[in-house]
Amino acid sequence: MIIINVKEGESLDKALKRFKKKFEKTGVLRELRSRQAFEKKSVTRRHVVKHAIYKQTLNQDIV
């Protein structure tokens, strides 16, 4: 369970933003979406490799 303590004088928008960040870090939605349809391990690995290649090309462009 995620608990967010609203500080004295803090706006509700800021507290909601902190809640959303904490919720996203838990990975609940990502896990839920991945469980909706089965994906073979080879397909998952292929996706991870493609993402790594993409990030590597971004890093090479920066340097």
C-alpha cells in the first residue's frame, strides 16, 4: 500500500504528483499489462535487445 503524507500547506497537486511517481516506481501497471497477453521468452528478449540497441545509439549521438 502506498502512503503519501500531505505536508502542512502543501497543495494537493504536489501530493498527487508524488503519489503518481511512487505508484509508477512500483511497476504495478507495467506488470498488469504484461500479464494481459502471454509473450514468448524469445519475443521478450528480442524486445529488450532492440531497446538496448536504441539506447546505445542515443548515447553514441550525444558523445
